[in-house]
Amino acid sequence: MSTTAQLPRIIPRETLFGNPERAMALIAPDGRRLAYVAPEDGVLNVWVAPLSEDGRLGAARPVTQDRGRGIRMYFWTEDNRSLVYLQDKDGDENWHLFQVDVETLASRDLTPFAEAQAQVIGTDPRFPDEVLVALNLRDKRFHDVYRVSLKTGAAVLEVENPGDVVGWLADTAFRVRACKAALPDGGWQLRTREDAAAPWKPFVTWGPDDHGGAHAFTPDNGGLYVETSADSDTTRLWELRLDGGPARLLAHHDEVDVGTVLFHPRKHHLQAVGFEAERLLWRTLDPEIEPDFAALAAAAEGDLQIVSRDDADRFWVVLYNFDRKPASYYLYDRRSKKASLLFTTRPKLEGAPLASMKPVTIAARDGLALHAYLTVPPGASERRRPLVLNVHGGPWARDIWGYHPEAQWLANRGYACLQVNFRGSMGFGKRFLHAGDR
């Protein structure tokens, strides 16, 4: 093994593994404020700060007061005045939906039901005082859909679960018109209906070896954007018409499944699709945003994600992920085509001796190609290093490129780290997924 003199300076574990200083940035619908998650007395809470057009943040203050596990999921309401977030108690996973006024800090539990779990279905700018929520009140095994008032807190039953539905989808008119059901043979079924009074009808059925689901309704509510592997190895994204009209293939990749989909927040049409190959690869489908993606690609070298947009669609909050530096959030102005840094998630890692994460392909004994990532200490040779095989969990998951605290911790201590997407990992098509079956 190399001598300690050849190793970089030690990065404290707390710096690598601890809470980010700021993360999960979301712009308010009017574009005037930015919310983000940051520690308050050591616990992650939501903070809100005024936001200028050039990306400068004013004085921030915490608007939530969680003292337990911290807040990991939240969103702005359409009236710009309050935030809604999910939180459980001591890890029981009975998630409750809370609302907090960002001006008065008054808060309340919108789902104050014992042993109930809330799942957010969606919001709509035309219905700023409502949120669709799935709750298992009637039967703890099944989630029905409720329309919850952000003004009164009243929860009105919208759709009752017949006993096999695992997910719901609202159309662009904020009506629950699609659902995904589990079948007895291990397959899945996508069902649709014309309106609240109409019966549910099967639309797409998948066998147990296939994967599929609906991402959203088309702008005219006459079709669905459906991801499916039924006709290929990797999943493809299609526009399927509810009246049985011709299907339209929108995007696919020969080696990896559909990853991220980007829709216009108000017009609802599909704009781009992301594929998690060795790195995140974007394919734009809307010519209107091609100049924006070109400007964002030139602004930083990391893998980018559009995480939040204002109502006018002028300002985007963009997250860049890197391997050798902490993730950073930028405010992108579509008028000027300029991206301004908002903050980095872990500023103590700026300038730290982080290691590169290199995509590699390994041939298994039977010839199957395994996609992996290799991280070695900075400046060290890739040969004759002590190596740790760092296996991801799941097992229906996968490793991706970017900042990985365990890989950086090992490399910083002199070890190479190999993260292999073993057979059975998700994202590489159904043949690769089922190659891990026994």
C-alpha cells in the first residue's frame, strides 16, 4: 500500500456524511422567494429567503420547527403564501401533511388522523386552495383519494380504492382519471375513466416481467404519456390516445430505461427526457427550450436537473451534480440566458481533495457487461491499490455518477472504490434486471 505521505489531507467524516448546509431549493410560484432545507439546531427544516432577479438571496429564516428526523419533502402552495410538507413521527412512516404560513409561521396538520399515511397526488394553479391526497382512512391497506382544502383543512373523499390500486393520476383539469393496479399474477394494469361518474376501464396491461406506468396526461386530456418495456428491452416513452388512436413514440435509449421526464408546468406538454447512462443524458423534445439547455450545459460541467420553475416560466432553479465538488443550485433566467449561483450544498468541500468518479464496464464470467464506477485517490495510479467493492442496496436500485460520500471517504483514506451495477440492478432494461433472478 502507498505511504501516508502520498495520501491527500484527511476530510472529516462529518463534512462528507453530515447534513448539507443547504439543499432542496424551490422557487415560489411568483418568483420572489426561494425556499430550501437547512439545519436548524441540527435538524433539517425549511427556510425561506427573498430572491432577486440576479439570484441574490436576502435574509433567510426558518419557517418550520421540526425537532425529529427533519423535513425531506415539501412544496409551495399556488398562492405563494404557504408551504406544505410531509412528516412522520419517530420513523413510523405514517406521513402527515402539514401546512405552514411563511409570513405568520402558523402551522397545522392537514391530515390529523391516527395511524394514517398521506401521499400527495398533486396540486393545480387553477385550484390554488386544494391538494389531492391519498389517505388510508377507510381501510389501512388501501389509499383512497381525498380533495383537501388548504383554507379549511376539510378532506372530502374523491375516489375510493377498489382494493388493488397502488397509484393515482390526475388530468390537467385536476380530475383523478387514471390509476395503476397490481394484478394477482404479479403484473400491472393502467386504468382510465372519462369522468368521476364513469366506470374504470383497462387501458394498458403489463405482465410480471415488464415495467410500465403513466407519467401524465397530454395537454388536451385525450391521451397519456406512458413509459413501457412491453415492446422492447429498455423502457420507451409513448403518447397513447385514450380513444385508441395511433400511438406515438416520443423517446427511447437502446441501453438504459427512461429516467427523468420534464413537462411544461402550465401547458403540460412534454419538453425533455433524461436517460441515466454513464452520465445523465438529456434529449429535448420542445424546440423552445433547446437554447436554454444549451446555455445551462455551458454554465457548468455537472449533470443538471431542472428542479423548480416559477409561474411565468422565466426563472428555473437548476441543480448541478458533480463528482469532485459539492452539488450546486443555480437560478437560471430564460430572458438573459444566464445562470447565477445560489449556493452549494456543502461549502466545506469546496477545494477539498475529492476524487474523480470514472465510469467503467466490466465483463462478467458469462460475458454480461456490468456498468460500474471506479473512484481512486487523487493522483494515485489505478493499479495495485487496495480496493473496496461498495455494493448498492435495493436490490432494485442502481448507482449513478456524482458526489458519493462513501466513495469519497474511501478514496480520501487511500482506498479505491468500485461501485458495480450488478445484474438485477434497475435502469438497464428488463433482460439485465431479470438476469439477477434465481
